[in-house]
Amino acid sequence: MTAARPLPYGDPAHLAAHQFLVEEAALLDAADYAGWLELLCEDIRYLMPVRVTTARGAGFDTLAGMGHFDEDLYALRKRVQRLATDHAWTEDPPSRTRHFVTNVRTFRDEGDDLQVESALLLFRSRGDTREADLISAGRTDLLRATADGLRLARREIIVDESVLRTQNLAVFL
Amino acid sequence: MIDLAAIVSQVRRGMIPAHVYADLEIFAAERDRLFARTWVFLAHESEIPEPGDYVVRRVLADSFIVARDEAGLVRVMFNMCLHRGMQVCRAEMGNASHFRCPYHAWTYRNDGRLAGLPFHQEAYGGEDGFPRAGQSLLPAPSMGTYNGLIFISLDPGAPALSDYLGDFAFYLDFYTRQSPAGVELRGPQRWRVKANWKIGAENFAGDSYHTPHTHASVVDIGLFREPKASKRIQGALYQAGPGAGTTYKLPPAGNEHSGFADQLRYVGYPDAMIPVVAATWSDRQRALVADSGFMPSAATLFPNLSFVHNWPQIDDAGTVVPFISLRQWQPVSERETEVLSWFAVDAAAPGDFKRKSYQAYLMCFGSSGMFEQDDVENWVSITDMAAGSMARRLNLNSRMGLTSEGKPVKPPLAAFAGPGVAYQGFGEYGQRHWLSQWSDHLERDAR
């Protein structure tokens, strides 16, 4: 949680950040992964810690040193390249996904950079008869102001399940 | 009613009645005959390094607390209160000196002994009505460790773990003992897949045949130095004790003296680690890698613990880095499995190596791994297909590597340094080895 107060919803910086997340979700739902990669900074860190069930007061609820994702740009590019091959069986036929992005709060970071918190609900349907998957998560993003507009420099995905109920994470959150 | 004897006799000739991958009665038989007896992995000592550290793990529906007590001993306790049966510890992990049942506050030390219960005098008349001495959460009926791997058996008469592991212990060392410091496990990632638990266990036991096609995509994108996955056919498949596994054939080493170091360097181990590994492994273990030229890759220890060792390129410069993963196929139902996947690394390895090896693991295996994604796709589909009526008319051909008379198509490798039997090339030897143990269990009486 960020201590500072979020920008007012009418603040142009908040509106730009919100629009960035919605546009990003549209690219992911359209499976335009090459387009999505262009939104990422060269030094991107894309993290998704493993959430664990701990006693109230334990002081932690993620695993130390283990995530579902801990990616740099090389790893994300490889994942995208793979989905573009003819042999990525788990996404052929592809998932139908819908990234619902809400509860957006924007905070001023250093310079023109923005820290943006959002809630994500990913609906994922595959095949004709399988039950669909839902993944609920909170995200904290660092959006960097560049000459080309906002770019994603860091994303931490805090998933709301300790045991994922989806076949794999062949999708981006 | 299923005819278990008929099913087992088909399985023993390498023809698997397809419905066993989605059959409620088979699942019940596996629970009562197999998991009621066999050694099952629960946790690694590195997950609970300090007194009071604990993790909660299951064997099917049975929940166990795996804790390090105040004296530093590892304890495995059935996680059910002696009084009314509440699950005593409901967290997955943490540190505690005591576990207190939420229902009536019966409280247990982290070695399982009952420490106290409210109103002992008033409600029970003190020690006369309820003698506290000797009251303890039920300990696991049998428990054993090897290289810090903690196993239990629900059978109090189980053979000693070391007897059970037998010749497979030789291969376990490749994954869990690269230095005297041993291995450290991180994780697990946990996720549930709509697949029967046996399929993954069989796959890791010997299915090198799926690699060129199932995993074509990771080769397409240049994640590996080798341009073709078809070289997988040159690897040796071994069966030893309760385990079986696959290896990769390494390119010839520089010369006979530098062989071992060359082979480890080839798969990306840093020079700082190689002399330690060499001093830790036996002559015979080094010879498997150096003289025979085989590097262990996937393996399964019966029934549901698998291992993988591979060495992708982790950056555009082509830096090859190896990783190790342990994974458990935890049965949930005949059609669902919880996968627990750990990243494992030598505890004494340099920090930089640990970080890179972790990156390599995440790209390849686990909940987001690019290999694992396509594996699970196959396993879910098999389970789906096995649930119908037609699957009861189909015996799946698992006879690869056998002639019509049941003899190996090729003789076992004569010059293979490891224990057990090994064959070079493709063949479902490891899967049949696994299924033969499965058959042994299903033929026994239910416990």
C-alpha cells in the first residue's frame, strides 16, 4: 500500500495512466503480443510472487525467493516468440481472454514517473466444454514517462489465490 | 465394478486400459492400496531451517504438519486435533512454538505433544479423567529422510526409506547433493490441473520421445543451444530401484582427464562449483557423466515425485545456465492433480548462479514454464478423453522398445556407469517400470 494520497481522478496524469492500462488490456485481449512488448521498457521487471496462506500476524503472505513470474525483457520476448510459433500447443486453439482492469489509483513517483495500482480480473476460456478460469490479482506498476509516452518499467502482480486454478500461466496479467 | 486383475494383467504387457486415467474406482484403489503404503515425499529440510519453522503438506486428503521442533528435530504430525478433529494448523507455513486448535484451544508443542487443554481440572477432573502424559498429535506412521528430503509412509511397517530408494539414491544425488551443503528448495508454486496424477509421473520417468514434438516451440525460439530436439534420441533411459529417468548425451569431452569438468561446464555450471561437485560425487557418479557421457535430465521416483535438470540460454548473449526442479503430482481426484513445483539449487552455489538458475527454471518449468505449459495441455486432454465410454474399449499402446515377444528391441547399454538397467534411444521402459510398481500395489489388499 502506498502511503501518499492518490492523484485526483481528474488529474491528467491519472487519466493517462488509466488509459495506458486499458489500452494495454485491449492489446492482450486481442493477442497482439508484439504490440504489448512495445509498451515495455528495456529494463522491465515483471514479477508475480507466489502467494501463501499464513497466520494473521505472520508478517508475510508471499514466498521469499519464488514467484510465478520473475521476468526480464529477454524472458518476456521469448514467451511472446513462442506463442507466435506453430507449436505452442497450450494456446492453440488460443484462450479467449478478457482483462478487466479497475480500482485504478495513481501516485506521483520520481520526476514524471507514476506508480499505478489496479485490480485485475482475468477471464480465460479455452475449448468448448472446459470450465473457464478466473484469476484475480492486484497490480502495482511503475510507468515511466518517455519520449514515446508512458512505458511499463515494473509490474508486481499479487495474485489472490495461493493455489492457482488455471492450467498454466501462458497468459500475461 | 472394475476387474482389477484384468486391468493389471493388461498393464503388465504394456497395454494400458485408457480409463485408468479417469476412473473413480481406480482412484479409490490407488488411495487404499498404493498411497496407504508407499513412501511419499512431503518437504525438504531446507524449507524449515529454524526451530519452530513448519510447512503443512498433504498425502491425498490427509494433512500433515512438517515442523522442526525446539531441539531441531524434524517432526511429521497428522494435523487433526485429538479432541474433536479440527485441523489444528490452517496456515501453509510459518514459525510457531505451539499449535492451538481454534475449536476448544487444545494446544500442542511443535513436536506434537499435547501441552495443555482448558479447564483440565474442572472439566475432566484433572489427570484422572484425562491423563495428558503421552498425548500427542498422531505422528506419521513411518518417516525417513535422504539428502534432506522428508518422506513419510502411512504404513507403520514400511521398509526403511534407504531400502526403498535402493539404486535410485545414486540418481537422487545428481539433483539433491552437488556439495556437502546439499540442496535448498524454494517454493513450491502450486496449481491445480484437470489431469490424472499418473500421467505426469509416467512422463518424467522416461518419455524422451515427446520432447521433439511437444516441446518444438522452445527449440523454435532458440531457447537452447542445440538446434534440434531430435538429438534427444541419443540419450540413455535408465530404470533403477523405485525410480526411472532420462538423460541427454553430451558432446565428447576435450580429453579423458578433463571430461567431468568439461561436461559440467558445457551445461553451464560455473568453475567455482565444479571441483566441489567432483569431490562430492562418487567415482561411479562422475563416470556416468564423464565416461558414459550422459547428463541426468527428467526422472520420477515412484509414485509421484519427479525431477528435472535442463540448461537453457538465459540471455541474448547465449549464456547457458542449468536449473533443477522437484515436482510432486498430488492426486486430488481421478481427474484433478495439484502440481507442487520447487526450484532447487545447491545451497553452497554462488549467489549469482542461484539467481540465474532461478531465471532459467521460471522460463522452462513451473506454473508459467514454457515446457510445462505444453506438457499439461497433453495431460489434461488425455484425462478428458479417458473419462468416456469408448475409452473403456481402448488399450493404449505403451510397448515402445519391446518386440512382439516382449524382449527389448535393443540390448541394454553395456557401458553405462550407473546402477540399474539403461537403454539408449526411445522406448517406454521407464513408464513400464513405473506401471509395474503401480500394478504391484494394486494387486495387494487394501489397507
